Amino acid sequence: MALFDFEEAEKQLLNGSRRVAEGDSVRSLLDHRWVGMALLLFVIGGVVQNLALVTLTGFMLVVVGASWLWSRGALNQVTYRRQFEHRRVFPGETVEVQIIVENRKLLPVGWLRVEDEWPLACAPAEEGRLDEAPTPEIGYLTNTYTLRWYQRVRRRLPVIARQRGIYTIGPAYALSGDPFNLFERGRELRHPDYLIVYPEIKTLEELGLPVKDPIGDVRVRQRLFEDPNRIMGVRDHQPQDDLRHIHWKATARTGALQTRVYEPTRSANVVFCLNVATFERHWHGFWPDMLEYLVSTTASLASWATEQDYAVGVVANGTLAHADQPFRVPPGRNRLQLTRILETLAGVSYIVTQDFGAFLLEESPRLPWGATLVLITAFVNEALHMAILRLRDSGRRIVLLTLGKDAPPDIPGVLIHHLPIQKEPPVLESEGSDEEEALTPRQRFLRERARSEAQP
């Protein structure tokens, strides 16, 4: 039989490991050490006819039974809520959250311990406020309470958004028991909350782009469009008019075909195409700083284009959090379009679904004709270069933004901006030759075993 490891238990306690309830079942009552001791003393007192001992053991049994019943109802009608001042913030901002715990019954709660899961990237401002958890990105926010009957306790906590993302806060684990701490009862509170941290938005000057028309002179080159939401009047129908613009009520009133006249608008469609791959061979890993730079640049340009009254959309060859499909935000000029784009970019992960060049060729038929495609990527490889040429030859207007260290090649007819990242890339493991990468895992295993056997 192995001995109890006191050192390991103390280490877990110091590391803030989650404390699990011992249980509140009938079996836990019968197996409790005080119950066995009290029954033994009760029998001994009866045998020796010691009234004091019988009375003492009877009192012990009553206390243990009452404590067991108390622990069974300790967590009943106890609520735990998080109330955020704002649920959408930018990196570096501080948001206040209220932790509200309420006991909605007559039975008081002698002690209550709540361990709440919080992401470290969006943690309380106070250093060391979170206890360690088994997952590196998660910590436990531990709070203790003593609640009277029908009492509500509020605690305010400043939280700093340290990094872009969509974060799940919770679930929480509540632990309570009787005042003598003989029995405990635990319950998981499955009511998670979500906090969205938008990407960082920079100005054109901070990005290093020209302030005037960073994506080219789109408004001058494009003809005036007609806004179907703004009718200016009617006129006689002409052969080149679209039949969908016929005003049938005016036609019935005048006896001749009449066509709606719309107000002109110079608004154009701009679609930002994001390549989430940070290295040409994305299976070698990803560069976190480069990914954040790509997402931040996309968000900044989308914000600028929205202010310029463009119809803005975003597509990417990456996935969102808890998803496995590439996302698409169709172009639009709705007042909530920028919010939708920022929320989408907040959830971009590093998972690449498809090569960027193939993705552009596959996605192009779904995009509005005449829209300007702004490609935002860390590199330009041969496949992407060929895809850009095909899109350009098909009549698409392309603007290329490269954010990697290497300058892109000149592509006639394509506006190119090179905004190299200032940080250094991580050191990757030595890349093998193409012949080595073509080997199967079994072939690599046999080769390594042969090498080890050949060594003296």
C-alpha cells in the first residue's frame, strides 16, 4: 500500500489546484470518521452503562447529522454572475466586471469558495490574482464568501484586455459545506460569458501607407454607380434600360413605359483578402507577431474604407475560433458592417485551410464584379504570383500589401505596398530537402533506425 504523498498534496495546494468536494451522499455520511467513532463510543458507553459517554456520543451524532443536512442545502439557490461594463474592447483597454454572488434562501452559507476559469490574455489587472490551472492559457479566479440569508455580495474587478481574441470566461466551480467543515458539496456553474477583444486599429500614417487613396484612385477610375435605395424620379423608358428598373405604377398611369431614376453614388466595393499563413510552408508552424500584424493591418484598412463610404468586405483562408471553415464577410455599407468585420477578425486563428493562391482563384467568382481586391499577405510565392496574374488578366483590380521582410516582385498593373514587420521572425528547425519531405513516416523511421545501428 502506497503512503500518502504529503509533499505532492502541499504542492497542489500551493499551486492553487481546484479543490473537489468530498461528497454529500448518504454513503459519505456513513463512512465519515466521526460517525464510526461516535457509534463505537455509544456502544461502549451502553455496555459500561456510562450515561455521560452515551450522551456525548449522541450529541456527536446529532451534530454530524445536522452538518450533513446543512451541507446538502448549502448551495441551493446560490447564484453566481459576472456583469461586464463592456463586452467589446480593444487591446490595452481596461473593463470593469462585477462578480455578484447571492444567497436566495433562509439557510445561511457559512463559507463559500468559487473558482472561476479565466483566460490569462484577458485577466484581472492585479498581478498574481489568478491561480495556476492545468491549462497554460487558463487561470483560476478564486473568491471566498460568507453569506447570510437573502444576502447579495458584489465585488468589482478591473480586467485588462491584453491580446486580440474571443474569450470564454467560465465555467465556475462552487464549493461549500457546513459550518464545522465536516462535509462539502461542489457544483459546477455552467454559465460562461464571452469577451471580444478587437484587433488593434492604426492610422494610415502609423502603417506607412499614403494618406490619400492608399488602394489607388478607385473613385476616379470607376464610373458613377446608381444607388437603388435612393429614387430621384422617373423618365421615359429607353432601350438600354434594365427591365428591373421599370416603374409599373407610373407606366399604368401614363400609358407608356416609365423607368426609375436613381441618385448617383461613387461608392465602390473593396474586399480585403487576408492570408493567415505566416510562412510559405505553413505546416512548419506560425509566427504569432506576424499573424497579429496581418490582422491589425486588415482591421485598420477596413476601418479607413468604412469611413470613406466604401462597401467593405473581408475573406480569408483561415478559420475562426471553434470553426473549421474559411470565413466570408460580404461587402456592405451597413452601419454595423465594421463591427461585424472587427468581431470576425477578433476570432481569426492560425489554422490555414487552403493555399492563398488557390483560395483567391476559388473565391473570386463569389466576389462582386468590379470590386477592388486588396491582398494582405506576409509573402508572395510562385503560386500566389501566378494567381495574381490570372486575376489581373481576367479584369480584376488588384492591390497587394506584403508585410514580410522580403520585398515582393514587381507585377505590372498591380499596385504594391511593402510594409515590412519590424520584429524578427522566430528560429525554425532546419528544413529538409524536397526529397526528404517526400518520405513517408515509416521511411523516416527506418532511416533513423539504420543510422542509429550504424553508429558504434
